[in-house]
Amino acid sequence: MRLRLERRLEQRWWHTVIAPVGAVLAALVVGAVFLAIEGFSPVTVYRELFKASFTSAFGITDSLAIATPLVVTGLAAAVAFRMNLFNIGAEGQLYAGAIGGAWAGLALGPHLPGPLAVAAVLAASVVGGLVWALPVAVFKAWFGTSEIITSLMLTFVALYLMRFLIFGSKSYWRDPAATNFPQGRKIAEAAELPPFGTYRTGWGLVVVIVVAVAVWALIRFTSAGFDMNVVGTSPEAARYAGISTARVVLMGLLLSGALGGLAGGIEVAGRAHALDPNGLELGLGFAGIVVAALARYNSFAILLVAAFLGGLRNAGVALQTLPGERVPVEVSLMLQGAILLFAIGAEIFVRHRLRLVRSGIGPAAGVAT
Amino acid sequence: MGENHTMTIRSRFGRWRWLLVLSTALGLMAAACGSSSDDGTDTSSGTGDSTKTSEATADSTATSEADGAATDSGEAIKVAFVYVGPVGDAGWTKKHDDGRKELEEALGDKVETSFLESVPEGAESEAVFERLAREGNKVIFGTSFGYMDQMLAVAEKYPDTVFMHATGFKTSDNMGTYFGAAEEARYLSGMAAGAMTKSNTIGYVAAFPIPEVIRGINAFTLGAQKVNPDATVKVVWTSTWFDPTVEKEAAQTVLSAGADVVAQHQDTPSAGEAAQAAKGFWVGYNDDMSRFAPDAWLTAPVWDWGPFYIKTVEAVVDGSWKSEQYYGSMADGLVNLAPVSDTVPQDVRTQIEDLQKEIEAGTFAPFTGPVAKQDGSEAIAAGAEAPLADLLSMNYFVKGVDGKIEG
Amino acid sequence: MTSGDHPGETATVSSPPSRGVVALAARRVTKRFPGVVANDEVDFELRAGEVHTLLGENGAGKSTLAALLCGLYQPDDGHIERGGQPVRLRSPREGLARGIGMVHQHFRLVERFTVAENVVLGDPAQPALLRRADIEARVAEIGERFGLPVDPRARVSSLTVGQRQRVEIVKVLYRGAEVLLLDEPTAVLTPQEAEALFTTVRAMTAEGKAVVFISHKLGEVMAVSDRVTVMRGGRVTGEVATAATSARELAELMVGRPIEAEVRRGSAAGGEGDGTEAGPALEAAGVRLVQGGQTVLDGIDLAVFPGEVVGVAGVAGNGQRELAAVLAGITAPTSGRVQVAGTDVTGGGARAARGAGLAFVPEDRLGTGLVPGLSLTDNMLLTRRREFLVNRRAARREMATAIESFEIKTPGTEAAARVLSGGNAQKVLLARELAGLGTGAGPRAIIVASPTRGLDIGAAEMVRGLLHDAREQGGAVLIISEDLDEVRSLADRMVVLYRGRVALEGPTDELTLEEIGLAMAGIQPEGAVAPG
């Protein structure tokens, strides 16, 4: 007697909702146990967590400020992952995008009117992301080199390049006035994405919502998106239908990279306002993978999941200052880790079902009808 | 630019790197949280408008008596600390947190402190500072250079709150800076290293080529040469303040290149572990780290922030606080030398003690001419004492340093 | 002796000649799976010394019954009897311990091991230290006794499919099986190999062993079995003595209604004459394909003219799959040319071949022909020319029409293809690939791989009809299949592949089964001229 996973013949729509919601709930339950063992009151902690991030204008906007880049890095991961292309280098593409975006903000920003200057930053960041994804895409498409390895390695290259530009050289991006600690030059004010009033979230949020809708439409309504779906779910069918897998893989990875780069541009124009390694090294690109996984690669779900994770991250600080119940920063880390693990687990249950079988081999053909 | 003090930037990314390499999924996840910080939470849904009193927080937990007491009566002043690393880093952040504890001890129930650890620098930190201000903290200490612009922005919005920024150089009416002359203790620790090296090569594992670090390396080199004119100091850059693995690897690099003593400008004790493994000696930083590598331990320049924190908060309470750029020294106790290990010969120990007394008395300064640059040209004329402004923007190595400032 | 209302079951009344005691029986066994009653109060009796066939369409429940009989499944109701005693078989191993052995359709052999090693692999009765010589001697002895010649020391990787099957049978015999269950054993064999298997089966029954033979091929059922139990929809619809029935009667028991006149290969009026004048719609000239250092296609010449059906037969793995891929443009040939309706499409990819008028229904319907995760509408678009934006409206209308006219069972046009059964998937594929046939826009040549494989009789009938219509409308149809019966029943002309070469070619009616079988086995008949 043993348990066996069987592929589900049918996936109902509610599986796709139940899975991530269940994952989050299960993670919260595990987190509660953990909190209780550590001597915290789970009820208090969760209530504070919710209050801190989702009940006031400040809380919500701060959560959304964190969610903003997560939407784009989530889309970057989703576009690639749904094609079974594991571009885990959105982090590096974000840095490359930030380098490109900051350049545009410095070089073009002063000469352009506001909206155009912002557009220049975003466009340049897309170019940066594309450049960074190009080797990944080319090597994957034509030589079959693992995109996991190349994209991860290039992430480190981007990281050290960005640090070099600010810390290690007197580059164009470095502020010559900062004689003590090296800093990035501030981009032109016109090139900044304006905030909403005194809140910390701003037009960047509008941009990412538009981008999310655009990505959805691209995949849903264009032939390129159709091809990506086919290549992603059924490479055999793609070959059969004469869809050039190499071309589509190239396209998918480049789109993913462009989105990763755009995240960098949005951070530069929206929050950092300079090529600021410290303000950019937040793991936003990697977090996008979590967003994409929880959202099951759905553009609209990504918006919700990003807001949720933004709130969770935002609340991490609130939890640290709870009087009497100071929750260490590791708890919110643990909670997010648990959510990912459960999300992956739930994914398996959506596609498969668990059955108890007496030891034996495959199911009889008789079951098929 | 006269009063710019230097900085301390600690990178978030390095900490997560092992995760990345290890496993994408989990690493990614964890990085997701990037350590959870940022914030901007408004806990006051219930109290709505009471942004600047501590009621907001009190309300949110309902049960906290401490908070209840802390409200309008003004008896306890709320003080918050924002740290870039974890309080368990055994170095920079731990010493600040030790200072916070001293503050609590000294002022008792007149003060109520809280702290936030692992708060990333840059844009995301702004929400953290604003939230602390909204919660009614009257004094907020930010202990990393990279909080500078964000603290300044929030300080403008909350003029009734005092912001104190360690290692920065921007001030306003309600924002001051603080730091100290670590070079004094660096010089003394260099003497211990110079006395102990047999290969005449001392390794120095350092974070970034910035004036604060360069100044420390130069002072350390001059100290080493005082007791051992043949000593040279080999510098390796790590580009990180907090990354045990990288720090250890860098230490191993200089050890295998012939160094038999390792000094550091980093936050963790891992260089010491490398030195002990190689049967070399080690000069630490920030705190008495002797327990991590007792055989290798010589001494370390250390910080003692407590007295300054007490003084500052007391000044805020009695209304005498004014925005300034504080630069502490061995004389006022902000900078210290950890007890020198018995491994160091008694005569050298005595020499160090004597010199420390001179420094405290103001009769000796580490950067007193003649000091030559790496290429032999004159840096400080014989008999002259380098002015503070020169020290704070120092961007050359003295003769005897084996290394390059760029890269 | 069961439920059912078809007059055919009156055949039950003629009691079969009982050769011996009841060796194995199922008594009113019921087995349910979520949403399905796979076996519904099934009675089945196997006597020592007989060959008893379980006949039924896919999904009729015969494999479930076999699984119950050998211990792979346990019945929800009813019980299994062995030698007259009720038994509980909790695993195939327990079944084997009671002398019941199953030979599966898919072999479970370790390629790197020798025959003897495979035979004793996992045998609980073996001592920890194997005595190789003894085992090999016994394997050889069993082989000789039952007409299963195998070299005990040969590595399985060097054996043909037919030889591997013998190893599987030797394996259960070695472990003392008195009752053997053979699941679709002839599916992978040449006619000659199948005939050899039947000899083996007879040798076993002569020794008093009992054999359950699972099949849906009426011809071999008639040839080999003593009795036949027919199943449909999880129930037994009849049990008849082979001597007292006919293939037609069995078919009617299987389907549950009278069978219409079989769709035959087209009449001579199929328009061949016109086609030949127009030139071939699909042509391969000197096609060679080398993959991984192996020559898998070795100079294939082939032409299919409008209005004719050409069948490609052969034992699995002799290049059929690769030939289909090359002709469809999916794989570029190493050398040689492929033309579709006169246009050279060599190396141009699948789109070039399609653009020239080729349609292709692959063997793997869900996964290659259809994308399981996409909707039926989107699957309709898979092989169509698409503009920058995808036009789903037309595709949805087309799919809706197809659902109606082909009686495709699906929740709707937006259901994911993965919910389709094999027959419905094949209908969707044909609807897409044959669309526009006979009009100028439709395909000129159609490649169909294993068109009726795994389909129930109803769906298979419809597919045959569609292919027949395609031919009538002037399409050139190429059927590639490992199922010889399928090829012979559909093709006007046949080509037999052996090791990537055309081993035999000719009009179906003029080729004897023996000739074809020899060609499939790679044996050149005396005096034959190697074709192509």
C-alpha cells in the first residue's frame, strides 16, 4: 500500500484559485504554530500584520510602493516560466535596466519635458534588460544552454558592474560631488515618476498596471503569444505545427528580460532617482519568481499577489516594533518562505491527485472511460 | 567640504547570495523579503489622527502598559534605532545596540527604546523612518550612511522629532550627525600588528576604498611602522560590509600571499577564523571579538556608543539639543582599543598604553608629519598635524601600503 | 449468462466444451473508479487447459478484469476464486504465488541485464546467491518446452520486440504460473511472430495451463481461443464457444448493435487515373535520414497520387515515425527530396509543407497534434496561418460546426483539449486537418499515423469513413501504422518498411499476408527483386 500521484485529467477553474489561497492559508497556519512556539500570540501578530499594511492610506500606499516593482518582476518571471524557461535572472536584468534607465535620466532627462523624460528612462531600462537577456536567449535558443545558469551568472555580472560603476570607478553614473562615500548621480527631476501627493506610491503603479494588461493582451491576442503558449506547454506540438521553437524561446526570454529591465527603470524613476546599488539590491527580481508562482503566471493575479507580498514585506517592520511582542525580522522571512513552499506543493496538487493504491503498477486501461 | 563624515554602507545582497546559488526557489523567496523591512505602516486605524504620539502603537496592541504610560504625560521619551544589519552581527550593529541598552539602563523608565534591524538602505528606508516618526518617537538614530537622504526627507516632514545619523554629512535643524576618530585606535592596533609580524607583511581586509577606510588603513600602517619600520600592509577590497564568506575568503587570500597578521574593516569576525586556521594573528574591529579566535586575537579598535546616546537623549529631554556634527574620539570614550592580548610582548603593550594616554591627552595625533605617500611624495610635512577636513576626505595611501585605491 | 439485451447473447446457451476444472474465476466482481464502474458484477470462468479470450473495445473493462484476476486491483464487491477456493490477492506477487501470471503489453525488462537475469529479477523465491548456470539451464528448458527459443545469456537490449515478449512469458512460467494472462500480446508482433505465439499458447494449454487472452482483434481471437467472453461498458455481454460463433457475431456483441457493412477500400472508380495524370500529391525521392549516427531512413522513394490511399506498414521502430516526420517537414532529411503537390518543400519546415497543401494527423494526438492545455478553438488555430492578432471568432465557429457534424463529445469549444477522449481528439484533429478538402483551399495530401489506434469501434468507423471520403474527394492519403490490419483494410497500395528501407511494395489486394510478414521481418522471399 502506498500513495501515488496521478495526473489529473481535468483541472477545474477553482483549482487555480484554491491552490494559491490554500498555500497562503497553510503557510499562515504553520507560521502561527511557529509563532506560538516562540511565545508570540499569532492572533496579535497577524492582526498587526494586516493592520500595518492594509488598513490605512499610509499602510496601503507603502505596501503598493513595494508591490510596484514586484508586479513587473513577477511578469518577467511569469512570461518565461509559463514557457518552461526558467529565467531566474530578473534580478540582474533589473540592475541592467537601472543602469540604462539612470543613463537616460542623466543624459536625456535634462533636455526633455516630463513625460518624455520618464518615457526615455523606461525605454532605456527596457533596452538594458534586453541587452542582459540577449546572451541568455541566444545561448538557450540555438545552443540549448541552460538559461538557469546563464541568467543567474549574468545576475552577478550585473551586480558587480553596477557596484563598479558607483563604487569602483569614476563613471558617468557616479556623483562627482560625493567625495566621501561613492553615490549615484541624481537623475533629472523631470525624469522621475511623480508620487501621488505625499504618499510614497505614484505613477509607477499606473505604469505597471498598464504593463500587466499589455502583457496579458500580448499573450492572449497575438500570434506571438499564441506561439509562446504552444511552445511552453507542448514543444512537440510546436514542432509539429512548424512553430520555430528557437525563435519563440528567443522572443520569450527577451520579453522576460525587457520586463526585468523595466522594473529597474521604474525603481530608478520612481524611488531611487539614481543608480543606487544599496537602494536597488533588494532582491526584487528574485521575489518576482515568488509572485509569478503564487499567481500561477496570470497577469491579473500577479497584481494581487504583488500587493499581498508587498504588504507582507511592509509589515515586517511593523512587527519589529510591536511593544511587548517584538517579532524578529526572521519571522516574516519564514512566513514568506513557507508561502512559497506551500505554493509549489499546491501546484502539484492542482495538476495531480493523490491516491491510495495497493502496491502495483499503472492504472488499468479500463479506467479510461 | 569640511564636515563630511564618512559612511558605512552595508549591502543587503551579499547576505542572500548563498541562498541564490543554493537553490533558486527558496533563495528567491527569502530575498523576496529582502529582510522584510521597509514599512510605513500606519497602525492607527483606530486612533486615526494621533500621528505624533505613541498612542498609535499603544492602540494597536491594546494590552501594552508601557505604551499607555508613554503617552501624553511625557514621562518616557520614545527613542528608536534603525540598524542596517542584524543585532547579532557581532560587530557594528551589535555595538550600536549595546549603546541602546546602556541608554535604557541609564535613563530607566524615562526612556522607551525600540529598534529595527536589517533595514535596507536607500529608497525603501524612507517609509521606515516616517513610520517611526508617526508613532511618536522623539529621537531616531539611523546607523548607516545609506539612510542619509531618506532621513533628511522625513526630518523635514517631522520637525518635532530629532534625527541622528551616524556616519553621514547632511544636517538640518532637527537632524544631526555623529561619528568618531577611529584612526586613533587604528594606529595603536597597528603597533600590535607590527610587533607580531615575522614576515613583515600584514593583510588588511577592507570593504570599500572610501576616506573612512583609507584613513584607517593609513593610521594602522603608520602604527605598525612605528614599532617595525619594515612592515608593509597588503590591502584586499571586498566591496561588502557584511558577508562572512567573502570576508573569510579575502583573509585567506592575503594569508596565503605571505601575510601572518590580518586586520579588517568589516563587520564580522570571520577574518579572525581564517587567521586562526592559518596560525596567524588578527586585529578585529568594532568589538572585543577575542572569543571567536582566541589564539589569533591581538586587539581591535572598538566603538562605545552608549555615552553618546545617553548624552544626546538627555539633551533632547532637557531641551538643550542642537543640530551638530559630532566627531568623537578616544578622549571622550567614543573610540576605544580593546584589551591587548597577552600574546603581544609586554614592552609593546606598555608602549601602546603610553601612546594611548598621549592621544587622550591630546599630545599625540596619528597623522603627524612627516608622512609620505605611496610614491614617496610628501603627504604631511614634518611636524605638521593633518587638519580634520583633510582626514575626512583622505584619498591616498601612505608609504608601506601595498594596494590600490581604485578597484 | 449475464445482463444485456442483445440477441447475440443467446449464444451463451450453447455450453462450451469443458476441458477441465475451473482454474480461475471471477464471481460477480465489481470495481469502481471515481465516476466510473469499470467492472459491474462481472462473472468469468477460466478452465485448465483452455484459451479464453477477453474481447472488448477500449474501455470495456477487460483490462480491469485482468488486473483483478492477477491481484493488481482488488474487487469492491464479489471475489476471485482460484482452484475453486475464494482468494484475496493483494498484489501481483500474491497472484504469482498462486500461479497466476500476467504478461503486460508494455514490457518490464532491464535492457542491460541478460535474459536469465531478467527472469529472476525480483523473484522472491530466489536464494540470495544466484546459481547462474542452474537458472540459465532452466530458462533454456522452459523455452524449449513451450516453443519460446531465447538465449538465456543474451542481453535484452539486443533482442527484438518479439523476443522480448518471449522473455516476459518465460519469466512468469519460470515462477510457476499455471494461469497466464496475456494483455494484447500481438499488438507489437509481425504476423509470423503472432503465429509463433499462438503455437506457444497451444503448447501451454496442452500441458494443462490456462491462458486468458486479451484482444480486440477478431481474426486472431477466432484463431487462437476456445472460448470468448465479450465485455462492453464494464459488463459481460456474452460468453461463447469459438467453434459456435463468428467474427461478425463477436463484433456485434462488442459494439452492442448490428455492424454496418464495413467501409472497404475504395472502388476502382476512386479516380486513380486522373490522379496519375496530375502527378503525385506527395512524393519522396531518395530520402535518407541519419540521426545520432544511425541511418534510420535509407533511400526511400514513395509517391502518393490524388485519389489513392497508400499504407506504410512495418514493425515498430523501422523508420515509420521518422518517415512521417520527414514528409511532414518536421525533420529535414539528410539527403533526398520531398515534394508536396509538385512543390519542393525539402528542409522548409512544417509550415512550408503545409503551405504547399499537406495535412498531417500524427500518432500522438494529445501532445503533438493537439496542445492539451489549449482550448479546442485555439487548437483549431494551431496549424493555421495566423496574422499578428489571433482571430478566434472564425476558429470558434469552425470548431462549433465540427463538434456538431463529427459528434465530438466535449463541454464546448472553449474546453481544454486534454479533456477529450482518444476518439474525440482524433475527430478534432481530422476536422482541422481535413478542413476545406475538395475545395481549392484544402489539403492536397494527408498523412495519417495510426489513425484508428486506441479508438473504439464507433469512432474508428467514423475515422475510416472520413479517410475514405478524403480519398473520394481527390485527396492523396498516406497511412502509416504498425497495425497491419489497419493498413490492409484502408490502403489501396502498400509499402512495407524494414530498417528504413522499402522492403515490399504493391497493391494491397495482390500481396499475401505471408509476403508482407516476411518483408516486415526483413526476409527477402526467394527470387524477389528488391523494390525501390
